[in-house]
Amino acid sequence: MSCPKCKAPLESREISDGVVVHNCPACFGVLYGVGDVAVPLKLIGAKPARFDCPRCRRPMETATAYDGQIEIDRCQACAVLWFDAGEIQILRKLSGVENIAGKPGSAEPPPAALPAASASPSPLPPPPSPVAAKEGKAPVPPEMEGAQNKDAERAPTVTLDGRVYQHFQSCIPVTTAVLGEFPWVAKVGDAARMRDFICPPYLLSQEVTSTESVWSGGEYIEPEEVWAAFALPGAPPAKIGVAAAQPNPWAGELPGIWRTFALAAAVCVGVYAYFAMTASGAPVYDGSFSVAAADLERSRVGEVFEVKGRTSNLQVLIDTNLDGQWAYVSMALIDADTDQALDFGRELSYYHGYEDGESWSEGGRYETFYVPSVPAGRYYLRVEPETDAPQLNLRISVKRDVPLTRVPLIALVLLLLPAAWAGMRHSAFENTRWMESDHPRTSSGDDEDDE
């Protein structure tokens, strides 16, 4: 099994009378069976979690206990509870029971000094009042007075030195071990309220205790810089995931790519506008042909017409009287002076009717296509249709030098591809960053819904 939070492999450990738990050596979370928790938990306010159960891979849910002072992830399908690092210590404080592992009902009664079982457990020490802001201390939002994390919905921001920092996450870290010397009294079980704000590559953190509120700032640096600063041998380990304040490598390139696209698109539209204004679109031929099913010779030749000006395309429009029939029109554009021919053809069909009280149609009686790069000269058309119609009437119109709208559209799409690719990479990087925050852009639950 893998950790639902950091995906590291879980380790199994027997801790009490056959009670086996699975703990994460990376983030220090632990997975308990519901029947392996000695403290009775009345979980309320269940809502979908952003994690999957490590056992059955189904979405977990998050609920609260002790009047919302602790949040616990659970999977009802396989009856397991997930405790993040420090939550077992919080549960010990709230329940007054030291040995959490065990069968239900096996918990030792709380010490006599504690309130009766019907009384509400004591919450964590409250943070300073917002009045402290007038005394030079950072104000604390009222919702941070409880263990529930309403910052996830509020998404506050902090402005400092002209930078706007976005809320990344709020949590309640708990001291689980103390080693070394500190300029303050550090004890196991001490808790604080933490809030992180980011403006990559800068990070602001707020730590609130019962006596003070402290802000600290930091800046992300690359592992190679750390390695070089301490003259460490070899190369640093490969980066895994995205750090909270890690700069997006595409953020600096994206504006330049879009500016280049805008310039190229403007040139493309300008060139098309120039050719559209200078194109003549002049009609050079309009002729009609009729072919009967009984005709042995179905080839028809039109009158000679003249194409003037620069080498350009020809727009050919074929209009027919098809009705529940098909036709293949084989054509040739023949130079009247050199007898050189350019062969082409088009298949047309038109069917229609009523079905279940609704009309339907398929195909069409006419079609427009283009013959590219026709030089000036004298030409005529040879038409030889094949059809199942008793009498096929054709009208063929020809125009020269007609601008094609699809050409600049195709060019714009091709120009857009690099900018779209850079935008996707930028968005994917940000998605990975915010997946680790209180404001994920996507979730595993969303992926399963898509499937």
C-alpha cells in the first residue's frame, strides 16, 4: 500500500496486542482500522476528501470530532482511519487517553483531574485577538481560532513589498519529538497554527501560538545552488514534484511566446487582408450543359474564355438538378492555344425525405472547389458526367483570383500550437504545485468522475 498523501510505501507495525497499523516513513501519517482505535470517535460533518483510500483506492472522506477540533480521514468501505502527523497527539490531548491503539472500550478512563466525560474537551490555546494588530502584531482571522481550516474556502492573500502572496495551506503542526537546545521551552505536544502564502519564488509563513504571532519570509533556491554553496561532492538528488514556492519555468517564457504569436498573427492577417483587397474575384465563365441518360456521347465542350492578369486560382462552382440521385462530373481545363489539359472531377449526390415525422437530407446539389495557379491565357472546359439521373442539367461558373479564407486560418492554427503547448506546460506545472495545497485545481475524485 502507498501513502494517500505523499504516495510513499507504507510500513506495517504491530504496536499493541495484535493491533497492526500502517505508517508512512516519509510524512509520518498512520493508517488504523476502525476496530483498532480504543477511543470512541463520533465523526460528523463528512465531506469528500482529496485522497484515495490506500487499501481499496476508493475516495476517502473527511469528518470532524470533538466539536471540530480535529479532522480525520476515513474510508467507510474498508473501515479504516487515516491520521496525519501529529493528529494522534492531538487525539490524546482531546480524549485524555494515552494509549490510542486497542480494541473499542479498552481505553483507560481519563485522570480524575480532567472534567467528566460529558463535558467538552478543552480546545487548543486560542491565538491572539485581532486587537493585537494595533499593538504591532499580525492579526489572526477568527476562523483560525478553531482547528477547522476555513482558509481553504476563503483563499486569503497578503501584500508585502508590492508582492501579492496567495494562500497556500493552513495546518496545525504538533511537536512529536525534541532533540537539541532551543532558546525557548519546547515540549512534546506543543501545537501552533501555521499559514503559508506564496508568490514564487518567495514564501511567507505565519506561526500563531497562545502568546505570539510570528511571520517569516523565505525564497526558493535551486538544489544546485545549495550544493555549490556547501561545496558538496557529486550532484544533488533529482527533484520530485513541485515545491510550494518553486518558480514555474514556463512563466518567464510564456509572455514572450504569446507576444511572438500576436506579432506573427498580425502579419498573417495583414498579408491576407492585402491579397483580399487586391484580388479581383472577377467572373470569367458561366455556361450550362445538359446530358440525358440515353445520350451515347456525354462529353460536352464549353465556349472559350479568357483569363487575364497575374497567375492566380480559379473558383469553379458546379450547380445541378440532382434530386435523389448522384453524379460524377469529370472535367478538364484546356488551354485553347497549346491544347494542354488539367483534369479534375467532383462527385455530387443529393437525397432527402421524411422519417418519423422529421425531414432529412444528405449531400447537396452544388459544390465549389478551386484550381490553383492558373496563368493568364485562353481556356475552355470539357465536361463528361456520369449519373443515374434521367436528365442531368449542369451550370458551371468560373471566377479568377478569389482569396481563400482557410489559408490564413490554417496559418493561425499552426502559429498557435507553440503558444498552446507552452500554456499547457505552464498550467500542468501549476496544477502539480497546487495539488499539495488547500486549493487543488484537480483531484483524484475528478479523474474518476471523468472515467
